Amino acid sequence: MKKLLLSLLVAGLFAVPSLASASTSPYVSLSGGLGLMNDSDGTAIVTYKTGYLVNGAVGLKSDYYRLEAEVGYHNNTVETWDGVPPGPLYADEHVAIWSFMANGYVDYDMKDSGVSPYIMGGIGYASVTDSWTTASYSDGVFAWQIGAGVGIKAGNKATVDIGYRYFATSDPVFDGEKITISKHNIIAGVRFDL
């Protein structure tokens, strides 16, 4: 996975001069969807209920490439600890993530169809918080994501995006304990050219 991330980063660096020399247009986007958190490993196996995420981004688009800065909020409620639901002291336990990502996209414009499949990758920072009724722990960690999807033209300046992203972080430490964080996100949103 590290090789894939390094390859995406190198490809993104080579795309920057191309994007800068091409005619570019700015855009903003807003998206949301379902967050399917993988089990977390630590001193216990933690499972999660299906959660949600909301993202907002600003970016630059050329004919085939996009670069953007994205802020996201993810939230998943804990379902079990080693197969047992959280007790009263841990009522409403959930993991919330604020993500700050730099994303790169490669778009394939299918001429005259209004449909543009894409692949994407991103790196950034995540503030991960595990909280419940009586306490809360937070840690800031490296984050990355990869994904694919399709953009569908919905007007002169609007595009509907539907996609999938795999999102993961390096292991946050809560009260001296490392846990794993990764999730599958199914996203829909709208992108507006400015």
C-alpha cells in the first residue's frame, strides 16, 4: 500500500506543472455518504455501526486533472468490544474524525456523453477522537485515501459525483493504546465550476 501511495504522490507531483500550464478553472464541491468502518484492533476488537461523512472542497480543474484541498468530518458509533455492546459507562461511544486532505484526480472525459469516470488519491492529516459519556481521547495522525467514481454533468457548471473511497490513518494512540483506523466510504456530491 505504501508503494501505491508513493506512486500516486509522484504522479501528482508530475501533474502539477502540467496543471499549472494548462487552462484551469476553480471549483467547489460538497459531498456526503456512508462510512463503513473496519474493525479496530487494540487490546480488544472494536466493531462499528454504519456511520456517515461530510466533505467540502475547493480545487482547480484542467481537462484531465484536478487538485483540491478537502475538509471532512466522519462519525461512527461503536457497536461492540470483543463482541459485547458497550456498557453504561461507555454509552454513546463513537469515533469522530476531522480530515484535512490534499487530493489529486485523473478524469477521463467520455466525449459528448456528459459522463467522466475518475480515479483519485489523497494524503493529509486526521484528528481522531474516541469519546463516550464520561471521557474523550484524541490524537492527530497521518491520513490517506484512494478511490474511484464517476462525474455526471448536471448543467453548464454543475457535476454530480458518485464514488467510493478507501480511507485510512496511521494508528492513533488513545490513553497509551494504539488502535487501527480504516474505512470504506460511499459518497455522492455536487461539484460547481466557478
